Amino acid sequence: MDADLLKETFLSLVAPDLPNDWDVEEAVENMAGLDEHRCHSIMNQVPVIWPVSHSLCFDYLKAAAGALACIEPAALPIWVNRTLDQYEKNGLRSARRFMADVEKNFLCPLRGESGLRFAEAAGRLLPYLRGLSGRKLELAAAPAVYTDTVTIFVPPEITLFQEEADNFFLYKLIITYQWAFIVQSTLTVSPSPENGKCGERAGDELWLQGFLRSFSCPELAQDLYHLLETARITRYLEEELPGLMRHKRELAALLEPVPRSGAGKPSILAALRDLLLQREEGITSSPDLMQSCRSIVSGCRSARSAHDSIRATMALYPLVQDVEPEYIPLEPLLYQGGLRLDAVRVARQALLAELEERFVDVLATRLLNLPGQSGRPAEPMFRREEQDASSPPESGIALIVAGGRDQATETAARTLLLTVNNKEIEVGEELNNLASDIISELGYLPAQYVTSAAGRAGRGYAPLRGTDEAGGMEELTAPVTYDEWDYRRADFRKNWVSLQEKDLPLLHSSFVQETLSRYHGQIVRLHRQFEMLRQAERFVRRQKEGEDIDLDAVVESLADSRAGLAGSDRLFVRLQRDRRDIAVLFLIDMSNSTQGWVGLTIKESLVLLCEALAVVGDRYGIYGFSGMRRLRSEFFHIKGLGEPYDDAVRQRIGSIAPREYTRMGPALRHATALLRRVEARTRLLITLSDGKPEDYDDYKGEYAIEDTRHALLEARAASIHPFCITIDRQAHDYMDHMYGAKNYIMIDDVRKLPRRMPELYRALTR
Amino acid sequence: MDNMRLEEHRIEQEPYYLPQGQEVALAEAAYNSGLPLLLKGPTGCGKTRFMQYLAWKLGRPLITVSCHDDLSTSDLVGRYLIKGGEAVWTDGPLTLAVRAGAVCYLDEIVEARKDTTVVIHPLADDRRELPIEKRGELLLAPPQFMLAVSYNPGYQSVLKDLKPSTRQRFVALSFAYPDPEREAEIVAREGGVTGDLARSLVKLGTMTRGLKDSGLPEGASTRLLIQAGKLMGRGIDVRPACHHAIAEPLTDDPELLQAIDEMVSSVF
């Protein structure tokens, strides 16, 4: 196809946008040589990419001709989808890189020839690790394998094996080894627990770091120690997880480096490694040396703790330190990973700081809540203590740890006693757990934790988590991102919309009062109607089983049998309990188009509905939504699901006002997420809107309808019943498609809404 | 006829029970003082087995009622039935136990509605009496009668909690999974597997119990481990046995299932 025609096609596809001529010409240049069919298939994808990113679209056009050299035109949409995934996850550059190598990035994974990416395996690996460790360790991808005792870092992708299962196994092996390093305290080893532990303080370097620095070549000492520990951990795992290690041996040939060929004699450390991991005899230039190493190494076979490895390191170091003129670090085994003591130190510091903060916080709260101890009387004492924190014996508060010191009871439950002015006070489970965490990290409970808690309590501190009333709109939470459905792609635009939950300002208005008096008669009727719904318990007669005898039925049955008829066996009365287990969320369209009496009527309907619902006792929440463009979708809190219908709610209903546009999808998704957290037999999501979903950007027309439809489908998949009430003059044919034929109702005269809505609700929840 | 019904509840053979602490002595002391028992603990940790053992040891029949949210007072106390044109009173399990001086065990008591739980109040304090409203009768419990209830604090919602007025009538025993050695002993004995296999099963069980924060409401109970052992005893291979007796009963989540299978393949 010739360039002019291509350009024209392109411009018609992106209309009404008007890109620069030269950009377009440059982009379609590559396509000039292609046949018409290929050009069409390339152009077909333009509407998918253009709204996401214009520059990506130009890049795509440049790359597509090349891509078609190795993929079929039919596979092009898949390729485009992957590219967009990359773009949405990692940005334009990453998408460009992805497009650059079709073979490696797209075709290989498609054929299943690629390695296993961490992101794919994480869902299985994380629970595996948590189960293994029994505590909250994290997993993350990083260029090198190591652990800082809080997180285990693994490669972002493993491509060593052909089979995915083997690659997965390698992930598992790496994680298991790193976990074992943590539980066997390879990284956090310290001199014998009886002495010296109290010297260690938060912020100090690890004992191991100091130990390794005492050697003339710390790197060598570190590698020696790491090697000895790896050997010990291997034995530990052989015992603990025989299945895993059996599989490891099957793959051993591939897992461990091929004996160095040609590069001359192996380094002493490599020889030691072979020796330690019980493979073939190390071949080195100095057999004598190996002989003496061997005796030390065989002593290590029975090593039970990191201390044994420390001792062995001290024994081995003098033997090997002078063998090689210059120490060349040994590439660690893949599952062995690296030893990063600085990372461990930082992580431990962070952990301790967090523990301290929580401990002080909880203890301070506990002190403040002591009966008779709160407020005035305690204050002077705490004050004095704050000034003189160095002398805890004088203070009225002491924490006593019972049974913590000696080794035998290390794991047994420690009891924490809190005494205030020599009176013993129950500390509660949380504090107890925190204290034992701290003790297991530090070996003791620092006195300053207690004094700073006392100081905090003295200042009348209470953790203030709520936000201050800062006038106007209040941001309640961090923004949440949601995907958006693009029907042209038949896939989501990932993390496309950012939604912010906000609070409506409290306005003092007489709106609710006026509405109540205007609809007074109707409200009385509504109350009566809704009371009928409340029927929680009632007796049902003529049951086969029940608490009591239904005398009428018995008399009838007796009469029947006397008369020669078969008597009924339904002779009992049963108390039937119907629980109304319903949670409803009302979603109010607060777009600009509801300006005027439409908005007013919606507000009136809400007041009537709240009155009616107060009688039934169903849980319900009211939220509004509006916004402009995908990065500022707003979700207004009017009434939470558990919140009582009080003055604040009434004032917020009064302050519902038209705002900007109607981006329905994200609001529906957020409402779904809120409802999902609620446990109820029936969960309803009722939307009140005045027509088409529409936003300022390309969220309009078919795209908006399809996204809204998809959001509703997602709600249904979460077993939430969506229902839409639309206020419009005339029916539109898209409504059936968007909401589903039976899931919406159209109200053509808005004045009917206040009366219809409670009725509708009754019908929906019966 | 009631005697026949009662005999079915008598436990003839000593049930296998490995004490975890001094719970047996405590329970016996409570029995001798006429105090009711409250057992708490996760599912499948041996609460019911403990009750069987206790009933055997005391030589009393054991009447167990599994509570559910439709259990009414008359399901416990009894009701009139129409038989051949006459109204005949039939004792419920609780009344039966009181009359015969048996041990009555209400399993998962919080599942029952709060108004139902109230009928046990007069039985559970020093009055030890059961009023039967419909017959105008007041039953006095003989010294041999014992009331025991159990519940699982793990998965109860706020709605389903015992009222303090109910709780504060009981001697409470807290059950947990036994420590690894004892649990292995139990699994070996009940599941009929070797000691090594039992220890590996217990290791696996402990691992699944570490998954609490990852979406598993409760880890594998001792009961599940025993069941896996039983399957193995019937010639099923270790991995399928663990998959079907442990992983699948625990969760439907595909990733957690795979993670548990990975643990199985590591441990065995």
C-alpha cells in the first residue's frame, strides 16, 4: 500500500485527534512495502493503542512491519496486548524494548520455551515459604540471591532448565536454603548466649561483621564461613526435607557448576567446596594441604550450630590464607546465594525500630487505660521519670520478664509482668508477644522502652490515627487504582484509573427537615410497609416437625381417622426464623448533568429511603461518585455500611451536589470491593444515575458502555447483585446491553422517584 | 425404652487418648465437684476424643449433641409427639442425660442460638436443675450427671460468641494441637503408620498451620493427618494421600493447593 493511503487510513482512525503530519509519515514508512492484508491487520490495532499512548502508537507502527516478519497477522492482537501490558506495568521504554525483539520476548514464551518468571511463581512460592517458616517472611525479585532475614531475594526469572517444573523447583530450592540460613541463624550468629548479649544494641553492627573483619582478608573468611554454613544447612535440609533434597540430587548435574576445564588448577576454595559438599575429591596442587583441610572438614560433619562453623572458619583460615597470592572470590552456587551482612543489619534495625515503636505504643496505651491510673494522679510521676530516665529502679513502673534467660526455656512461654507502684497488672497478649519478639531479637528487653512508654503515657499520648478536620473535602484514604476494560483489546487496561475516596463536607442545611415535612404522609405509610418486611420470627402451622403441637391439626386429624380417613401427619407448630441478612450499597451519580431538580429528587429519595430502611434494620451504605479523567475519579463517602443514620449522614445527604463527569466503571468496581468485604446472604449494589456513562477523556460511547457493563459483570461474579435506576426521558437500546435486561429500571418522570424507590427496594429484597 | 437408648451411648472400650497436660485430672476434679466443662480449641485437635475418654473413665454414658443454628430448646429438652391419637412426651438428649446421670456434651455450642443456650444455665450452676416447662416438671441432676460444651475460638465471628453469663459457669480447658512428638505418637497410633512417616506428617501439618496469614483459616488438624496416614496404610502413595487427605480438604484456592503440594514434595 502506498504511504499516502496509509496516512489517510491512520488519520481517519484517530480522528478527531490531529497528529503531526511528519510523525505519521515517519511511522508508516516501514509499512510501505507490505501487502494490503498485512497493512489492514496492523491498522486494525491502532484504535486499541492510540487512546493509551500516542507515542507508543507511533512506535508500534514502526515496529509492526518487522514483527509481521516472524508472526502471523492473526497473532498480532495478542502481541499488541502484551505490549500494552508492558506499557501499563513498566512504561514506554519497557514496551519499546518488548517490541524490539519479537522472537525472544513474545514467541519463545508463547511456545513455552522460556524460563519461569518470578511473578508467575510468586503465588505458589509465598505460601510455601510462609508455611515453611511459620512467620511472615517476604519474597522479592532482585538481581542476586540473598536474604536480609526479613525478605528473601530471588532472581526475577529462572531460565536454567527447559522444563517449567524444574525452574520452579530451583526457585523452591533457593527459597528453602535462604529460609534455612535464617532459622539456623547463619546471619545472626552471636557469641555464646550466656554472655555478651547485653552488649548488643540496636544500631550496632552484627557480631558476625566484627568477627569477619578481624581476619586479614575478610572476604576470604566470609566465603569460608558461608561455605561451611552451606554444607551444614545442606545436612540440616537432608534431615528436615528429604523429599526436596532427593529431587535436588536428581538435578545435581545441572545445578552445580561443571568442574572447571582448561582454566588450570581450581582455586583452593573451589576444592574445599567440592570436599564439603561431598562430591569428588578436590584436585589441587597441594595434596598435603587438602589432607589437613580434610580432617577439619570431617570434624564439621557433626556441626549443629553456626558456632561450629565459626570455630571451623578460625581453624581453616590460617591453612588457606597464603595458598593463593591474591584472593579471587568464588562465584556462589545458585541456591547458596550471597551473604549480605549490611542488608541484614539494616533490616534488623528496621525491625527493631518497628518493634520498639509498637511496644512503646501498646505499653503507653495500656498504662493510660489503667483503672484509676489514667490522667492526673499518675502524671507527675511519669514526668519525673521522663527527666530521669536513666534510673528505672526509682520509677513506679517495671516490666519483669520471667523465665527468659536460661536456654532450656528459650522457646517456652515467657511471662511478662507489669508492675505499677508494686501492683501487678495484666499486660495482655499483644504486649506479651511483642516483648518476646524483642527478646528473641535482642536477648533482653531494654529498660528505655519502658521508660519512653511511661513518658508517652505521661504526656497523655494516645495514638492519633484519624485525620484532623481540615475544612472542605477530606481525603480519607490513599488512592486506589483499578483496571479498566477495553473492549477493542478484549482485555483490561491495567491500573488505569486512580480513585480517591473522599468525605463530603458537612453542610448545615434544612434540606432533610424540609423533605421530611413535605413527605410526612408518605413516610408514615412507608414505615408501615417496611415493618411488614421485618417479620423475623413467625409460627408456621401444620408442620411435620416442630416445637409444639398444633391442636387444630390434631383435632382435625383425629376426626378424620375416626371417620375412616387417613389422618394427616402435619400436626406441629414450628417457629420459623427468617433473618434478613442483606447489605445494600447505594451509588449516587453526582455528575454535572444531575444539576437542578434531578439531583434534588435523588436527594429526596435518599431521605425517604433512609427513613424506611431505619425500620427494617438492613445494613446499607450510600456513596456518591464523580470525577474528571482517569487519574481523578472521586468516590464520596455519605454513609458507610455499618454507620448509623445520624445527623452527620443527614447533613452529608444535604450536601450532595452535582460535580463533574460520570466515569461509572471505577466507581462500580470500588463499590464492589467495599461490598465484597461484607458478609451477608444478599448483597445489593444499587446505582442511581441519569443516563450514559461519560468522562472528559475517551471514556464515552461504546468504550464507556462496555467498561460499565464489564464492571457490572465483575460485581455479579463476586455474587453481588447490581441494579441500576436510571432517570431518563426515553429508553435507549444500549441499556439492555449495559445493565442486562432485568437489572435496571428506567424512570422517565423524576418526580416519581421518591415514591418509586422505596417500593423498588422492597421488591428487590423480598 | 429410654434405657435402651442410653445403653447405645455407653463406651465399653477404652478410647485412645494421649493427655497433653493435666486436663484429665482437672476434668475429674470438676466432675467430682459437679462443675460443668467448657472445652475450647481448633477443629480436630482431640476435644471429642477427650470427652469419650473422660466418659469411659468415669463409667458414664456419653450423649453428644452437635449444635446448629436451628437447634431449638425442645430439641434439647424434649417434646410431645402424637402417637396413635395420643400425645406422648419424649425426652430430648439433655433431659435423657440428666435423668440417667450421663455426660452430656454439646459440641460447637456457639452455633446454637443464644436463646437455646440459656436452657443450660440452671443446669450449669450450683442449682443443677432442668425445668421442663411443658410438663411442669423440675428435674434435679444426680451427682453422676456432667455437662460439657465445646467451641472453636478460631473462626468465630463477633456475632457468634458465648455470652459472658454462659461462659462464667464453666471450668474451661483450652486445647491446642499437641506438641510435635506427642502428635507424631498419636498419628502413628491412630493412622497406623511408622514413627518416621508420622513425624513427617506432623512436620507437614505444622507447615500448613503457618499459612494462617496467607489465606488459610486453619491449618491441618491432627484428624486430617491421621486420615492421611490411614490412606497410606491402605496402600495409597504418600503424595496422593496427602493431596486428598490434607491439601484438598483445607482449601479451594489453586495457588495454596499447589503450595501445600510443594510442601508435601519437600517433606517426603
